[in-house]
Amino acid sequence: MRTETKRVTIYFDPDIHRALRLKAAATERSVSDMVNEAVKLALAEDVEDIQAFEERVSEPNLDFDQFVKMLKRRGQI
């Protein structure tokens, strides 16, 4: 099933563009397919980060200064 696609203009650094074109040719894929896959992976990582944050939202915040002082009191630093 093919979904509707949108056309956009993306400006790449010339070396990045060349690398994309070479990889596309080597893998018999389009640059668009590779960019779409990379963006989907980046967005999926964001979803994982958001979920991890939501799971830890009820944890208490520990101030960096307090943490370092605690390490000092324990003789760990």
C-alpha cells in the first residue's frame, strides 16, 4: 500500500549529498527512501526519550551541587 507523499526541498552539504547519492546507487534505493528512513529512526528515538522521561517524572530531582557534596561526605571524591 503506497501512502501519499509530500515534496520538499532539502539543502545538503555537497559532501553529504554525494555520499547519499553513492549509497543510494550501491544499495539500489532512492535518496528519498534513505532520508525518510533516517527521519523515522530519529523520530522513534525521540519517542523512546519521551517515554523514558514520562516513566521517571515522579522521581525526585537531585541538584548537582547537592550530589557532589554528598559524594564528598561519603569520601567518594
